[in-house]
Amino acid sequence: MAVFPYLYCASSGGCLIASLTALKSNDTAKRFVEELNRAEDQLQAAHKQTTELEQQKQAAVAELNKLIAAVSFDWDVKTN
């Protein structure tokens, strides 16, 4: 995870990102925006993957419950 040198964290725990216009160069602002966009893309990909895995889990649980319900046991004890 990248560390943003232009991130200010107040003692109250809230963090404020410095205005892009206050950054010293356009290159710095461009890198900041690119890094922010990459982080957002990674977050969206992780959210999509989590959603897909949750759906797979729900389908697997439903299939397992269906198989458990279909199992019948022969509880008769036979002695010879």
C-alpha cells in the first residue's frame, strides 16, 4: 500500500487530503490521481470478487442442503 506524503491526519483521527492545486508540481498531482485511481480499481475488483465468492458459497450451501435432504439412512439393525 502506498504512503501519500501529502496526507494530513488530524489528532481526531480524521484525515484530510491536501488540495491537488496545493501540490508542488503537476507530476505529483498526476501521480497522486493515478495512484488513487489504481487503489479504487483494486477496491472495485475486490468487491466484485467478494460478491462472486459469496454467490458461489450460497449455491454450494444450497446444493449441500439438497444432498443432505436426499440422503436416507437405513436404521434397521439386522442380526444374523
